Amino acid sequence: MRRLAWLLLLAAAARGEDPLLATKQVEDLLRHDADCLAVATSNGPRSAFEWTELARKYLFGPTERDWFCAYLVTAGLARFLYVEYETLKGEGTGKGQTKLWEAYNATHSLGMVLTQPNIMGTLTGEALAWCYRGVRILERALEMLRELLGHYEWSGEERAQIEKEVVVVGDLLAMFRESLSDRAEPSDVASYVDLPPHTGEPPEEVSCERWVDATEAGALYALYGDRQVADDMLSTVCEQCDARACLLRDLSRRRDELFRAWLGANNGPAPWEPRGDDIFAAAARYEVDEGPSIGMFLLRSSRARRPYVDETPVLALALRAASRCNATLANSMRLHVMVHEGPVADLMEKWRAWVGALIGGVHLCRVGAVPPRPHNLNYLRKIFSALAISRRRAYSTIISLDDDILLAPDAILALLEHAPAAVAGPAARCAMVSPTISNGIPTAELFAADFFDDATTRSLQDCYAGTLRRKPVEGDARYSKGEEPRPLLYDVLGAPWDVHDWDPDFWWARLWAAAPHLLWENVTSIGLGIHPVRTNVTCQRLAFEAALRLVPRQFSTRDARNARLEAAAPGAYPYLANSVWATTPDRLAASLLRVDLHLYGHPFDEAGMSTVWLHERRARLCVVRN
């Protein structure tokens, strides 16, 4: 394998290709961050106007990437102005009140940056903490307005303007508090000094024979916040293997130095951020034997959002049943529970009691000392952490598993049996392997064919076809582009169509035609992962209820011998949107390096995996069928 990688590298060099081409987007992002931080930590802006213009430039920039810059600069503006106000405070009408009015405007802008819709729309984990920070800032802005009214003289017109502003900010706060009313303020938000989720795992090894792989891994560590590992790996490559890795190392160092300087100048991300480092100590890593080659990573959502995962651990029951049926196959896998809330020690003990030696660890996937963005608040951080742990434990196969799915024991065994061989090696038969999921894309029809009776299948197909014939109704999936959410099928794909029967080939052809738009535009969270089984609530209910009726029988089945791997032809399916999938660490790394696929509206692994492997490289998607 190493010799093949080396030969491929030599061939690329002979063609004049840059061996580090895959890291260029990470390089650009690190440079972008460093430039923003250089402005935010410098004494360059000399006036409130200059700060305000910078914040406006970044906040209304061409991409969401500039949210980070807008936050940094707006925070700098608010701090700059308030310090000036404190210096002039007490001078009465004149300079002091002018500075307080300017400081209010900057503080209000900072609160609005933090409470923008793409954060408020994901009220879990750290997004919830950021929202509460925004509310606290707006509360401070309201206090400033009241201070202006109470301590300074104004003309009647000016006083009326400020009183109107008090009402506007009060209404905003009421709206945000209502949005947050059923979600308590987190008491255990990240501290920016949390240990990375791979703490305690074996260290990354750097081999000059595989210096490109090590450089790509170092770039990902820098991107996802483990500065020390990034620096260690990139320095080793730079100094011992190839100097072309030095630029990434230097950019990572500069960004880190500037970010720490910004944290110091601003009292951390925000002076009101709770600290709870003792809560977020990484879970102890238990001894690892030589056998497991598969890492299964359970991506836990917020406890408040899905409390049933811990209360009714159906995955643990399924794993135990699978192990009783085929202990050798089950033992080829280790389960890692990826969380973004503590305390992890208690969870580790629970899972060890539930699944015994099959547990590989519970890992706290926090942001670390990395500039914050809406997109790295939760999901992708867990996916990168899964990659880091897989590299360190030399897993050849990664299985990603959401926490809102019921996976039968025989489905687990079938995936463990078929996926590793199917994805192994650069000439693998499959780029990704999925089990057959009842509401998955593209597996919904396959599940119906394998498990539902004819009448149920026909009712589902009638529902799918009916979705394409009619105009959108209340409850249909919509997507965010511009100010108003728009109906997905009707607005993007061109429905309704004059169809009588459901034809999957017709549907996939429509998605392929829309692919350039849906893969690259900001179709939040959905992309090409659309299908009537998910966009039409009636079809959702039909599929869900039919699948639930199968649970007693399927969950007690202990025989995966009839399972088979079905390899679709290249180009058969435009997208994978399943709650479970398997691939190799190398393929996952290739998609994570594509920053453009994750920063702009698709904060999920499936967008990158589908674009890189199904579209650009025309690789096969395979499905394990029973």
C-alpha cells in the first residue's frame, strides 16, 4: 500500500502536479483567518468609523466565512469604544455621551452577529451558548440606552429616537428569549482550553515515505483546532521530509498566536463565558487489543434534544445481541461515542456497563483553541474527531452512526461483514457502503422492496408520485436561500410534473440535473439529500409506521447470512443521505479537506463525501441488502 502511494506521488510529480493540492483550501482559510485576526488585534483602525466599516465589510461579505471576521472586528469595535467611553465618562453632555452612543451601536451589532439565523437555527451544543451570549450582549446594549436616557441631556427629537430604540431592542430580546424559552442556558460551555477528543489515544506517526498524508492530516488538525498536534506533525514534515509543508505550519502558528492575542485582549471569547475545565476532562481510554479494525462512531446529539438515547439504549441492546450471535465479527469493531456535552466519565461507565469490551471510548468533541464558525459548532467536529481516532488506532474502516436510528442486530453484523472488504484499498469496489435504511436516500425504495408487503410498497409509491404531481403544501420541506424559505421540490427541481407512477430513475435524473445548483448553493442542510420520503410529511409517516411494524421480528433476527452487497453503477445515485455509512479514513479525509463543501451551507459529512466521490470521481455507492 505504501509503495503504491509512493508510485502515485512520483507519477503526479512527473506530471507537474502539486502533491499538496488537496491542502490548498485549508491553506487559504488559515491565511484568511490570520488576516482577520491581524486586523482585529492591531492598532490599525484609528476611529470608530474605520472599525464599523471593517465590521460591515466582513458581515455583509460574499460568503458565510466572513461571519468569523465580522465577529472579531465587531467585538474589537465594541471594546474599543467602551474603553474610550470609560475614559470620558462623567464629562457630561458632549464627548462622553457621544462615545456611549457609539459603544451602544457597536454592542448592538455584536449581539446581532451572534444571534443571526444560522446560529439561532441550530440551538444545540455551543450554538445555544453563542445565542445566550448574543442575548447577554443585547441586554448590555439595552442598559447602555437606559444610561444614555438617565444621565445625559437630549433634545426632544433625540430623546424620542433613543426611546424608540429601547422599544426595538426590548422587542428583539423578547423574541430571542421566547426562542430560547425551552432551552436552559448551558452551564458547561467550552473553555477554549479543553483537551482534544483524541487525548489519550496513541500519537500520530509521521513517515517521510508518506509525508503528503501526514501534511494533509496536519492541515486537518489545524483546521479543527488541535494546534499542538498540527504543529508537531507539520514541523516534522517541514524539517525532516519536505519543505513544502512549512507554509502550512507557519500559517497555523500565526493564526494561533494571533487568536490567543485576541482572546487575551477580549477576556476570552466573551468575559461572561463560564469555565468548567474539570467537567470536560477527556474520557479515559481503555486498553486496546490488536484485533479491532473497524471504528463505529455514534454521533450523539444534545441530551435535551434526544434524551431517549441514554434512557433507552437500543444501540447497546442491538450490539449485545449481535455479539451473542457472532462474537468474532462483533469484536472486529469498537464503538466510540462522540459527544459535545459532559460529563464524559459517567457516560463512559454507562456504555461500558451496556456493551462491555465493545466500547472504545467516549470523546468530548469541543471546539478547542480555533476560531469559531457556525459550521464547526457540532457535527463536523465529531466527524473529524472520528477520523483522528481512526488514524491513531489504525482502523481500516469507519462507520458513522447517528443517534436517532434503530439498527437491527443482523444489520450491524451484515455491515461489519461486507463493508471493510468493499471499501478497502485505492481500487476498492465501493467508495461508501450503506445499510438499507427505511427512510434513507437512496435506500428507501430498496428497503421497501426487501421488507414491505406489496400493498405497503404501493401506498408509498403512490405517495411519492403524488408529491411530484402537486404543488407544495404546508409541512413540505423548504430550504433557506434569501430571506424566505422556499419549497424545495417546486422551486428548485421544477415540480409539479405530470407523472402517474413513481419512477425512481426519473427522480434520480431530476436530481442529477439539479446537482450543480444543489451541491454548491446554500441549500441549508439539505443539498441533494431530498426525496418524498423526507420532504412530504405524509410519506414520512407511512414509511415510519410501516418500518415500526417490522421491529419486533427484525430486532429478534440473528441471521445475516442472506445479506448481500449491491454495488450501484457509477452515476446511479447522486447523493447519500443515510443515518449510517461506512468508508475508509483516507476517503473521509479527502472530503474534509474540501473546505468549500463544508463552510457554505452544508455542515455535514455527506455533502463532501457525495460531491467528491459520487460526482467528481464517479465512484460507486454500495448498499448492504438483506
